[in-house]
Amino acid sequence: MHEKITSVEVFLFERPRDTAYLGAPGTGEVMIGDRYIVRGFNGTVYPLIDRSLVVRLRDASGREGWGETYGLIAPGAVAALIHDLFAPYLMQLAPMRPDQAWDALYALQRNRGYWGGYLADALAALDIALWDLFAQAGGQSLQGALGRAGAGQLAGYVSGLPAPDRRGRIEMAEAWKARGFDAVKIPISHTEAGDVPGEVAALRAALGADHRIAVDMHWAYTADEAVALGAALEADAPWFLEAPVAPEDVATQARVAAGISMPLALGEEWRTDWDYRPRLEARACSIVQPEMGHTGITQFTRIARMAQGAGAQIIPHATIGLGIFASASLRAALAMGAGCHEFQHSIYTRNAELLDGAAPCKDGHFHIDDTPGIGVRPNRAAFDHLTPL
């Protein structure tokens, strides 16, 4: 067990990119200042740079634990919750297991109806850091603290083919296949004039019958449209369809799941097992995609256990900020028996250079060490992109 928490620091991670995530701004897309873009295909705001919120905890022994959460939009909201509420309370609590600490912090606002959103993101950052401290204090890796000691490999799937045309995307997919990767996911935005069936058919012809090809639908469809797209894709046997309809509409998610022949994947926007429970009861998906940046380790493992009990696959989603929560996700996924893990190749390797201990992704797999805690620490170069808040 780690000792009492004595300090909580919060940092904003920001790193410019040559090209924004999901590509350069398109015709009709709206820029909000010089930081954000509202994408036309789904109306969602995205940052133009790599961005996250990072925390560092210290306990009375001087040991450090690192955590991270979403800081994509309005990161000051998450920082304010930590500084104003969670940090002062956490420093008064006696040392306890991280899952017990998560429950104590969650209870502070649950009766006022604050169950998710920025509040849960703030919890996620602190929870990752607490698990990091807890595992280190026990001389274990995170996966060891979760019951699966030892190093291991976890299959990674290539996420996104950010080339400007179909020929370029096929060449990129073929290059990844030659490097040992046998699975890829494409977003609907990376297609020729929105021709998703044509894109998948071209990839299938180039990559072969055994290559797994998934489609991220980015919440852009009605139920009827999603079911129709599923029918149009059947001949090319997609691995799964992801996030077809409005994320809070459980009934419509269930309708799509019942209306398509391939698996439906959901979950990157969920933060707690309370989010998963109604989808489980409605049979709304057969693949669960917990996002460590939203869930933290405690809720990641609770969601994974619920998924296993329902017979669903666990294939974590992986937004990448600095990469601290990515490392926690890989180790927790290994411990929970995930079948695969998203590899955001355009971000992960680039920002892994700012961390000591990041797991390499090569030959189609993440190679995960058994080093203490979550296994990573920001190095000197990282602090060029970390601003105290």
C-alpha cells in the first residue's frame, strides 16, 4: 500500500501537429479560434493539436504516481475539479486501495447528479496515478496488481489510414500488413466522397480475405442508415462496425446491433459501469471499447469484467495524449484478457518518445514489460510540452 498523498500537481500537455487528427480542415468545416475544428461529418469539435491533462501525485515516502485524462476541450474544467475538490479531499484520506479511493471521490457528487463528463475524467487521471503508486509500493507492475503478473504481448490494430486518396490509403494498409499487422480500422471520413462500401471493398481486394477491416462510423448515422450500410458491407465481411448512432441513444444502438450481421462495437465515450449496464441489458453491442482516458483503471476493469460476464469481447479504444493513459490501458488490457488494442500509429509512437518505458508496437503487437506501476514516466523532453495549471 502506498503512503498518504501529500501533493497533487496538474499539467496541461500540448504538442503541435503538422496535420490535425482526422486530416486538414475540409470545405465547410468550422474553425473555433486556432485550437479547435468542428468536423462536418459528425458535428464534433476536435483539437488541432495533441492535448491532454496530466497529474502527478506524491505520497509521504516521496514516491510519484502519474496519471492522465482527456484534455481535448476546455481542460481547465478538469483542472478546476481536481484543485478545488478532489486534491484537498484525497490528501486527507487515509491510504486505501485505488478502487476504494475512486468510490470515495465519486460519492462526493453522485447525489447531485454528477456521474460522468469532466468530473469522471478528473477521477480517471487521479485513479491512474493512484494505481501507479499502489502497484509500485507492492513492487508490482499494474498487470501484476490486477492479478496477471509478467510481461506479455497484446495484438494491436492499425487505426486510420490518413492518406489523401484511396490509392494512398491502400498502399499504407499494405505497408502495415508487410510489417506484421493483420487488422485495420478506417473512419468514414477517410473515404472517396463518403463511399464506405467502395473503400472497404478496395481494401479487402488488396489485403486479402483474412485481414480484419473495421469501420468507425463516428456517430453520424440514423438506425436505418446504419443497418443499410451494414447490409452494403456484408460481402466484404467487416470485422466490426463502431459507434454508428448517437452515443446516448441505447434503444437505437440495440436496434442497429440487432439489424446487422457483423459485430457492433461501442464504448469509447463511457466512463463507468453504470454506462455499460443498460447496453448490456439491451444487447446493444458485442464488442466493448473502454477508453482509459475516460474510465481510469478502476472503471476500465469493472467494465471489462461486466463485458466478460455478458460474453462480449474487450477491444480498448485508445485516444493518445502524452501516452500515460495509453500505457495504463495496455497493462490493464493485458491483465483483463483483451483480444486486441487500438494502435493510433500517427500519435502513439511520436509521443512515446516523450516517455521513458513506453511499450513498442511492432510486428503486429504491443510488447509490454513487467516493470513497476504503469511503466512510464515523462522524460526531460516531455516537460517542454507540460505547463503547470
